[in-house]
Amino acid sequence: AIATIERSFRRPVGEVFVHFEREPVASASIAQVHFATIRDRNGQLRDVAVKVLRPGMRPAIEKDLQLMRTMAGWVENLSTDGKRLKPRQVVAEFDNYLHDELDLIKEAANAAQLRRNMQGLDLVLIPEMFWDFCHPEVIVMERMTGVPINQIERLRDAGVDIPKLARDGVTLFFTQVFRDGFFHADMHPGNIQVSLAPETFGRYISLDFGIVGTLTEFDKEYLAQNFTAFFRRDYKRVAELHIESGWVPADTRVDELESAIRAVCEPYFDRPLSEISLGMVLMRLFQTSRRFQVEIQPQLVLLQKTLLNIEGLGRQLDPDLDLWSTAKPFLEKWMLDQMG
């Protein structure tokens, strides 16, 4: 880490930082984080977190991606299902996101965009980036202080309203996806904390912005219509949307697809997360998608991954959370604002 910082800034660490803690406070697969103190442009001392890229990451990732490309080619060429699942396009999506993660300037830019988008929502804190200290291999950001979100008992003992926290998480996700079309796509518990500071008590703290997802206006509108139809249990409209978008063959019978979707979804409405088996839902969805030749949409892979993160987080925070009733009013309001 020291060598990377000194190479990036072309001067000793002691000349860059007023204070630098050599022991990392967090380590991950491609980077690690150290605490430090800087003097900002106004001469004020600021406590910061310094994220440093590990050396040799690009060749390692290229090797893994080449293996994934080879296997994706085999899957696509050896079976009909393989073509429908579009494995090579899915790997290409991950290729883009992984290479973005190797440029920490892009991560800092993602954080700055999310910070602007979330201003005024009063639900989440996102660290400020100090651009004078940011390089492709090193970024310096505001130091955030909070409790990891998976330490639920500690949060409860501090007086945090856990059910509200779960509902706020759903609101944050749908706001980023449908209002902004720009969302944090790596929302596992290691990247999420909760503030206990009096002025921001109970707010989320988001960290690590190497992976973000984006949606086009078409994708947002199509997905919002799908979600809204699901929440209203209008399975015929869901079937029609799949045919209109080209996700299933044009000659698919609407009534047959409607019946299949109803059989998958109806058993799980009005149930809290504690009573829903995600594995069973996925199995039924995969069976239905195979029967009706539903094509995978590579541009939505990150969204699907993030939705699973949110579902898992909600289950952990509040097993009695009704995901549908929490999200439905938000989506209906969004649809009215967008389409009348």
C-alpha cells in the first residue's frame, strides 16, 4: 500500500498525509483501506479513508475472465438453453464492471454521482471524495463512522428502529433504480453501515462504489410497468409485457404465459419474508423461463443481483417485512409522475 501511494503521488507518504495508519482497517479482493488525516484546501485537518488498489490485479482478473469466456462459449454451443441464457453476453457485462473496478477514479466518480442523487432524501450518507488526493490506484474519501448493518443487536440496543431501517432500504433501492437509473450494485452487509451520530441517527452509510448499475429510460419504464402489474396481480399484463418486449417468442400464447406466472407468484403474495423460500421461487421461475424460452437480459444482471442483496438484507433486518406492500406505493407514485 505504501509503495502504491508513493508511486501514485511521486512523493513520500509523510508528505501526502499529516498522519497515515499503516495497518489496514479493511481488506478485500482487489483493494484495502487505511485511515489517515489530510489538510484540505482550506487548511483544515480532515479524517479520511484511503483506498489502495492491490498490485497485479489486472493480469489475475484477465486470466479468470478468459476462463469464463471459454466456458460461456462451451455452454452456448452445446445446448439450446445455453443460447437462451446468453452466457457470453453476461460474461461481457461482468468484464466491463470488473475493469471499471480497477480504476479507482471511476469509483470516486460513482460515489460523487450517488452523493448528489441522494441529497435531500435524508436516508443515506455517502462519503465526500477529495479529488486532489485521488488517482487511478488510490482514492481518498471522507471517513465515515457507523455500525455494520449485520450487527443487528448492537443497533437495536442503540435505539435504531430496525423495521424502519428495513423499509428505508427498500425505498433507497427503488429510488436509485427507478428515479435515477443509477444504483449501488454491491450492497452486501460489508458495504453498508448505520450511523449512530445524533444528527444522522439511523441513516444508512454506503461504502465501496466500484460496481454501480445503470438503466436506460426504456428499461426503467418497462421494469416499472412489470413491477406494478405484479403488485396488482395483473398477470395478463405481465405476460403481455414480456411478449411486447421480445423477452419471449412473439407467437407465445398470452393466456398460457399468464397462467404460468400466476402459479409462480400467487403463493407468495401477502407473506412476510420469513415465510418465503427464495430457492423455491427461483426454481419455479427457472422452470417457467425454460418452458416459454424467456431470454436472459444481460443489461439487467446487476439489477437482479442487487435485488437479491436487498431481499437478503431485508430478511436479516426484519423477517416480517412485506416487500410488496413496502414497494408498491413508491412504484405507483413513480408511474404517475412519469406517465400520468
